[in-house]
Amino acid sequence: MNINFDKKKLLVIFLLCIIMLTLLYPTDQLVNSTYLNTESCKKKKEMGKDQYNNAGLLNGQKLSDELLEDKKYVIYPDRVFLHFDYHRSYADQSARLGNALKKAIGTCRLYIMPAPMRVFTEETGKSDLDNYTLFMEEIGQHLNPGIYLVDTFPDISAHQDEYVFFRTENSWTARGAYYGCRDLFELMGKDIPEIEKYNEYMFRPFWGTTRHECKEEYSKDSAIYKSLKNIEEDPLYFYLSPKSENREEIVEENSAGEMIRTKKPMITTETVGLGAFVGNDYEYAIVDGKGAKTILVICDRTGNVMVPFLADEFRKVYVINIERADVTAEEIRNIIKEYEVSDVLWVQNVLRMGDGEYCKVLNSIISDEMENEK
């Protein structure tokens, strides 16, 4: 047996595999975990980006008008999304949570932003949009003075011919988040550059959790399941200004239950879908920015998508995962003092806002405030 020949043969095969991986995946997907300076990320134009249209579809396709099902999920051949069911109790609880949060943060300005859903822009979503209007009115009536309720839907609706909502994920896209941030900055008295001033990038397409969860509702041999399986993936765009640091320190729990801190890019290609923005199962993240003050953001994954735009106007963006972090009212006050927080933003998908299962952080704060009143 020729051992030297076998070694050379294995080496050639190994090198060929490396070349194939490089061709199949963008380079920064392979090195992203090892660098903080993201110049390659900023400068690289991803292959295939310009093949998608404003519907997030390839090759100039138009959105289908063939309605396959309209129950809990609304299903078309090229998209799937959820209905918005109005719960007055969620609206009332959102107001209570907002009032408790304002009490905890003292003189900081508080903004509450229920992030809208795709269904509001669809023909099948007229009653959902009415429910959203009721939800916003109910919250607004019960919020204490000095709290700003941000309705982003009118602005986003004016741009619904753009790719502002994913087709398989219950969330706005980075472009949709931009318009939401524009509404926020207008209330703050800040300017935001036109979106064309940002560098646009696209990472690998993905199927969102809405599609995955919907598939679980049907048997594999059903026509609906097969249609869901064939829905085209969503492209994942993001936008960075030329001055962006794209850098953060993230705090998350490891397998041993220990809280660890890691420096990483704010937008990373290591995670597919919305997890690319800030992170997935993190507790806290401290994002480096360019402004003078710090904004504290309490949010879900939908809110994470706004963070790159916020980082251009604030020195730090302190992000708290609303569904996972354990934080008390006193700890919130300590964060505000240590990081010189001027503004606090609670941004969350409107479907989950006020639902106790998805508001862990605010549930803790309101419990603390009630305890202090005794």
C-alpha cells in the first residue's frame, strides 16, 4: 500500500472541500465568530441580492392571490402569516406594564412601540387592522402622562409596496424596522438618513418560524403541508451606515447555567433568520454606537431588527431580551445610572404585547413596584 500516495490523495480531497465550502457560503459566514472589525462584511456585496424584488421573491414574481386557507394561519402559495386576535386584557396589561416601567425609570423618556404585522397589509386582514386600532386606542387611554405610544403602521403602510414584512416570519424586515425607527426619531426630535444612504447587504435566505409552526398543524401528506414546504425562502437584508461599528458585548447563559460575556458583531452571519440581529437566546446585549447618550431597549426579536439604526444615534444601545432576562426594577435603575440612559424603548410584536408569557422582564418590574407600594 502506497501510504504517501494516500496522504496526497486525502490532501487534494480536503482542499477541494474547502474550495467548495468557500463557493457555497459567503466568506464572512466562515470567519464571523473570530473578528470584531467587520470591514469585509461592510464592503462585500452578497451574491444574488439583486435577484429579489420588493415582494422578497426571485425573478420578478408577483405575490399570489390564491388563498389556500384562512383560519389561525393565512396561507398562500408564497407566504404564510398569522391573524391578530384582539384581547382587551392584553391591551390593559400593556398599559399597566408601561406605567410600572415609567415609574421604575424615573425621568427618562419612555416610548412604547407595538410592532405591526403583515396581516394588516393584506386583503384578508381588514378586521385584524380594526383590532389593531382598538388595541392602540385602549393602551393610549390608560397610559400615564409622559409616555409616548408610537404607532408605526401608517408610515409602514405607505411603503407596503416595498419589502417591509417577511413572508414566512411574523416580523417586519430590516426595511420595515427602518420606517418604525423613523417614526421613533421624529418623536425624539432626531433625524434619520434616507435608507438609500445605508449600505445594503443580504445573507442567505431562510424559512421563518411562522412557516415551521404552521407546518406542524398539518399532516405531511396534505396539500397544505406540501404547499408550505414549497414556499420560497425569505431573503434576509440588513442595512448598516458607513460609520457603523457593528459591535456588541452579549451576555447569555451557557450550558452550565453560568452567565458569560462575549464580544461579537451586532449583526452576525452565524445565525439564520432574525437571530442574525443582536442574537437569539441572549439575556442582555450592549451595542456600541456613535451618539452621546444611551438608549435602553426592552424588546423581542422583532425589536432586535431596529437596533442597527438606533446605534447610529446613541453612544450605547443597551438591549434587554424581554422574554428571557431576569431583571428587577432596581437593576433597571442601576443600568440607567451607570450608562447615562436618556431614553427607554419597549418594542415588541403587537401579537405578544401584554401577554404575560412573553413579557418576563416587565412582569418582574411590575411585581417589584407593587411590592414597594405595600
